[in-house]
Amino acid sequence: MNLNRYLYLCFFILCLLSCQSQDNKKEIELKTEKKFFSILFSHNINGETHPCGCRKFPLGGLPQVAGLIESIKEESYPFYVDSGDALFPNSVLPDAYAESLRFGGENIVEAFNKLGLQIFVPGDYDFAQGIEIFNSIVKKKQFPILISNLAKDSSIDAIKKVEVKINKSSYVFFSFT
């Protein structure tokens, strides 16, 4: 076995071992008549709720996510996950816009609640105004924050893993931030 494969195997085993603890996890059991289960994944919303306005290839926007979720519901159970960099446009923010950007972040959390976000993994942009502000923005969340390698003394209300059971299948989510 070459060295790279060995290192990947060791890393994978360490990941599994770090998630073996039975505490600090969330179990979600879903029952549905739908034949399919779809994991919807978003990332890098960057503090924007609507598309960029690009004419050639417009991407993004929470209204598009809402439309996609509704169209998927016809045939499949949608499970919505966001992997961060959602609340702010950058990891370094000008002080002059701090209050406005915080208001935008709170509205993104509210939109995530309405869209039925199931798991949120914060990225570095989400901590741009510090952990205290992050905690105040996400205080009204209806979804778990998932960080598998969070320090024990952290003030972030996060869990280490999410186990999802849907019909006869099981899925485990974990993340490293």
C-alpha cells in the first residue's frame, strides 16, 4: 500500500472514531411514502438571498432553492443541507456595514427555517463578526449546527453528528470546520 492510501485510511479511521461518541448527536427519523430521498446541498450563499443578476448564467438565490424543493417534493423527499459561508459575503467585513450585514444574516437564518433546512455546517465567512455575533444570529434557528471537531469549551451550540433514518435506510452526516 502506498503512503498516500495509508494516510487516507488512517484519516478515515480517525474520522470514524471521533464520531463514535453517543452524546452530542441528533437523530432524525423520517417516514415518507416517497420512493426516493434527495439530498439538496447549498454552499456559498455569501449573505445574498437572491441571484446575482447575471444575464448569461444566473445562479443562486433562495427563491430558486424554494422552487427546487417544491419541484422535488413531487417524487422525492427533499433533505436540505447547507455547508456554510451563508451569512456574510466575506470573512473580513467593513465595520460600517456591520449592523446591516448582521440583519441580512438573521434573515438568511429565517429563510433557512422556512425552507426546512435540516443541517447547517458553518464556514469561515459565517464567523466573520466573531462567535458571539454568530451565536446571536443563529439563536432562532430550527436546524442543528453540525461541527464534528468543535472544541469542548466552545460556546457554539453545535452537534458532532446527525443520523438520519428514512424508511429502511440510514445516513450519517459529520463535518470538519
